[in-house]
Amino acid sequence: MTQELERDTDMTPTYVGVVILEAAIIVVLWFLGRAFS
Amino acid sequence: MRPLDWLVVVAYISWIVIDGLRRSKGTDKVDGYFLANRSLPWWAVGLSVMATQMSAVTIVGTTGQAYTTGLRFIQFYFGLPIAMVILSLTVVPFFTRARVYTAYEYLERRFDVRTRSLASFLFLMGRALALGVTLAAPAVVMSTILGWTLPATVAAICVPMIVYTTIGGVQAVAWTDVKQMFIVVGGMTTAVGILVYGITRNVGFGQALHLAGATGRLQAIDFNFDLHEKYTFWSGMIGGLFLMLSYFGCDQSQVQRYLTAKSIDEARQSLLMSAFVKIPLQLLILASGVLVFVFYLFEPPPMLFNRVHDPQVAASSRAADYAKLERAFDREVATRREAAARSDRTAFLASDTRIQDIRSSATKIVAETTGDTGYNDVNYVFPTFITTRMPIGLVGLMIAAIFAAAMSASGGELNALATATIIDFYRRHFVRNASETHYLRVSKLATISWGLVACVVAINAANQGSLIEVVNRYGSFFYGSLLGVFILGILTKRATARGAFWGLLAGMAVVLFVAFRLPWIEFLWHNVIGAVVVVVVGMAISVLM
């Protein structure tokens, strides 16, 4: 139980994925606003 | 609402209560009741985190907001993914290893009992009032739409929620949240599908986007740095970041969700689920509002969606003026439809502006004749669309989704209020060495008590627009400051108990001053100001005294 609770692995690739997805969404929304204004 | 729709709503509410209770295993001890014995999988915790954040206002209010102003509200969430990454790296491993029940327990370990009690007290006051408002806002709308009295609507949301939260504890809340999220996402996706089908019977989807875009409703991003503007890229990225750090890192209603995860990794994954999914989900909801706008370009909309005052207006001295506005509205809607169909942008925009003017005049007449200065039309747009335009059965599904959102947001909050009351006050200050059975019994009593308080607040808040505003502001008074005190504790070794306590008070005082004396600074920035003041004042007192 304690060992399971302490499971703590590096998730850097996931964090990078979060930032990339957010950047992509912002770019898409910006283009959407420009394209259909 | 037809009998089949009612059947769907009743069957759904019965199912979530029964299944919630069935899943509440191992809740005969405090650890099981408040933390599910730290046994829940990441995906269930992640859905519970999202369900707790998503209230019914998110569905009825956000869609209405998108109907009137478009997608720009999405910027409010821009700080969320970054906040989740920061929290995954900092407080998640920290709280999990500390084996705390509440976030505020940590403050006693790091500073003193005074700081812990103050922080927990601020949470209890703010969250109890916010819970009342969380229930009031959808209850007001649904009571009008369904023709129920307000107390009956509040009871329809509260009673099942209090029952499963009290008996099943955090496990019942989490597993109920999982189901609620599926219903909400399923319901919203269905609504979008029906809207797209309805729109494309009249116009191509590309043309629909051009029509929405012509009115500015697809302008989601505003890069101007302007403290007067509520939603900009910068207020969302900076103010929103501080708000989300505080909400997910220091607010017990969220901290408790990820404390139930099996491990540090699973707690992280549960938060990162929101980091990936929250903005797309919010876009789905906002898109529904924009699509409702396009839908009503080709199908006749009501002049005002909130018809609660219709009889009063019809019996007033302004009845003739109101009827005249309705006739002008119908004519203008026909003109706008023709302009939209022949893609005449200039005529379409001119007609749309005249329609907005007519709606404003109608709103003024309603407010004048009824004295309802807080008259709100925005929250009624989507429920009106659901109940008048969706097929039988699906109406029931959507109403169930709104009830689901109201219950899932409030269940998590209620559970957290009981936890902070028992762990931070009752067990810490009053009865320190009682049996598990005793603590479990008072925990259930605390849950019922806070549930009743929330119902009373909800019924009273519904009739006082100003109270709702005060409650919303209250959250910003303490959120940033609470974040500041946790930053002092986690990121610095030199901060003392005295610095933390007085820094917390100073942060709240400054935010209070800014909120009332500098009202042009929009509320998202209050979170930044509060956190910075607590850190600066707290460090200064720690170093100098």
C-alpha cells in the first residue's frame, strides 16, 4: 500500500504534450477567428 | 416535457443514487469515508475533478454567454493546463506523501494551528456560500423552465445529492461524478449534433460559420493587455493561472478529489486529464451556444428567452409597448433571415444590431414593470432551445444532464465541507481521541448540516442578485491569498508562522481594497494581487520580526 502510494515516475513528455496541445488550440482558435471574421 | 422525458429524468436520478450507494464500499472508517482508502483509479478521479469544477451554470450560463458574445469566454481557462502541470510537479506529491485529509493540515505542520484554522475557516465560509449559489443558479432557471416552485427545484437537486454524499462519502461522490460526466458530455454532443442537423437544413455549415464569424462570435482570442477587459488572452493566462493554481491546489473540494488516488502517479494523471480535456470540452459547450445563435437565424426565436414575468408585463401599463416591440422583433427576424440566406453581410449585421436593440428595450420594460433589476435572459437561452426544439426523450436526457452537473459539482463541495469541519475543527480542537465510529457519525451529521445550509442559502440567494455577486467576489478575496500562504510554506524555508498568518490577512485586505476601490481591475487579477501580497508581506514579516 505504502509502496503503491509512493509510485512517482517522471512525466515530462506528458507535460510537454499538455503545453503543445494548448498552443495548438490557441493557434487554431486564432485562425478560426481570422478566417471567419 | 412529455412523460417519456420525465421517465428519463426520474430513472437517471434514481440510478445515480442507487448505484452511488452500491459503490460505497469500505466507508465504515474515516479514511474510507473521506479518502476512499486512497484506492481510486486515475480516470475516475480525473472525471470527478472535472465534474466538481463543472457546475450546471457551466451548461446553462456558458451556452447563453456564447449565444450573446461568442467564444471569448474560453480564454478564462487558458491558465488551467499550465496550472495542472505546476501542481503535478509540486503539491500533488507533497500532499500525497504528507498523508493529510485536508490541504490545511499541512499549514499546521509547516506554520501553526492558527494559520491552519484561519485558512480552513476561509474555505468553509467561502465554499458554503458558493455551494448555495452553485445550487441556486440552475434551480432558478429550471424552476422557470419546468414550472416548479424554487424550493421544490432546490429539493429535487439537493435531496438525492445529500443522500448519496452522506451515506457513501467520497466514493459515492466520485463514482457518481463519473456517470454524471458521461451524461453531460453525451448530452452536449447530442445537442451539437441536433443543432448542426437543424442548421444545415437551411444553410451550408461553412456559411453558418461565416454568419457566426460576421457577428464576432468566433473571435475567441483577444491579445490586448487591458485590465478593464474581463476575458483576454493575458487575464486568462496570468490571472487564470493563479486562480486555477489556487482552486486545484488549495481548495479542499478539489484537493480531496486527488487525495483519493492510488498513488502519486495516478493523482497526477487525474489532474493532467483536465489539462488535456478541459479546454476542448469547454469549447464544445461554447460551440453549442454559438450554434444555437445560428440556428435561431433561420428558426424564429422568442424575443426574450426568460418568460417568467410575461403575465406581469401583460398586465402592466407598458403592455402595449411590449407588444409593439414583439411585432417589430418578428419583422426584423424575418429581415435578418433573408439577409443571411442571400449572404448580404451588411444587411445581415444591420438587422442583427436592430434585433439586439429591440431585445435591450424589451429587457428594460421587464425590469421597469416588475422591479426585477437582476433580470437575466442569458441563462434561459439553452434550456429554452432544449425544451422547445429537441426530440422527445432527448429533452429528458438534457434536463438530466443539467441536474447531473448541479449534483456533481455540489456533491464534491459538500463532501469537502464536511471533511474540513471534522478534520480541521472538530477532531483538532474539540474531540481529539474518539473512536472511528464516533468520527464517522459526526462526519455524516456534518454532511447533512452543510447540505441543509446550502439549500437555505440557495433559496435565499436566488432572490438576491447582489448576494450572488458578493459570493462570487468573496471567492476572489481569499483564493489568491490562500495560494500565497501555500507558496510561502512550500517554496520558502525562511517563512515563519507569524509571517504566514499576517501575510494571509494582509493579502485579503489588499484584495478587498482593490475590489471595492479599484473596480476597473477585473476579478481574475485579484488572484495575482492576493498571492503576491501574501508572499511579499509574509516574507517581510518573517525576515524583519
